[in-house]
Amino acid sequence: MKLYEFFKADDRLLDLFERIRAELISSDLDQVWNHTKRVIKNLFIIKDYVNFDLKKALIAAIIHDIGFMEVVNGHEMVSTQMMKTALDKLWDHVTVNEVCHIVEAHQFNGKVRPQTIEAKALHDADVMDYAGEKGIINLFKLLKNLGFRDSRVAKWIHELTKDGFIIPEVRKNHDKDLKQTENFFLNFVKDLSRERVDFKKYGMDNI
């Protein structure tokens, strides 16, 4: 089942998709919305490896980064706080609670660990967007858009490669991309170190 088929079958999903797109783009968070679309695509890829409730995962994927409108650290918790009232009007209590857990557990270095297969799927779909050479470009675009310094981006990459994928089937198929990310990080840190040495060499370290 493709995304547009889900939309045809459930207007609520389409309305949510359009609402989040409008809110992120109007807040100049285009990169966050582009990331959201790639995460949705990654869920379809993961569905080829493992069985999970794709609809619940899609609801969570659509809203998972809306919290970036207010905060960066802890945005996953803010996302559910911002959206729970709206979700309660659209879906039943059990579904909403499950979706909230999926969102709150999606961050690869977050405090909430995924307890359901849907939460693990969104976690891994999120990580997939930052894995490999294309993922590094995506990550830099996103974090620069959110105002991160290079050193914080490097730390994020390090945390990403340390945590990695949760679902074994996803790890098997995409761990090579994550290794590319790790190699990029190591070279990036070396370049930063060489740059600091050069600054000191030419008396620019205090400027």
C-alpha cells in the first residue's frame, strides 16, 4: 500500500500531513519537512523487512519533528505535547497513546527507548536519513537550518553511529551506510583538529 492509498482510505491522515507540512514550511523549517518526507519513505523501505502497523507509524512519522518549532533538545516530547489534543479528536485513546510513544522514542539518543516494533521502525527510519554520504548532507542541512555549530553536528554524528539501528533486519541492510557515516565523522574531527593547529601556528587561535 502506497502513501496516497492511505490518504484515500483515511482523510484524517491526509489532513494531518497537510497541516504539518504547512506549519513547518511557514516556520521556515523546510529542511525539517524534507526530512519528515524521507523518514516516511524509509518506513516503506523498512516494511519490506519486518511486519508492523504502518498506519500508526505513519501518523507518528508525520508529526515526529513538529516540536522543532519550539525547541531542539527534547523536541520529541514537545511534538507529542503539541499534537496530543489534535490526535485525540481524530483517533481512539489507545491509538493516540501508542503514536505518542512512537514519537517520544524516535530520537536515537533520546531518553525514551522504543518498546514497540512501530517505535523501533520510526527510530530506524529516522537514523536511515542520516546514514551514508547523502545522509551526511541531509544532516548538515537540517542542523545548520536549526542553528547548530560544526562541533555540535560532529557530536550528533558520533552519537548516531554509536547508537545505530535497532531492528536486526534494518541493521543488516543498512549498516554499511552507517559505517560510512562513522568514517566521515572521524575524518571530520581530524580536519577540525588540523585547523585548530593551523590557527595556533599562525597566531590566530585567539581571534
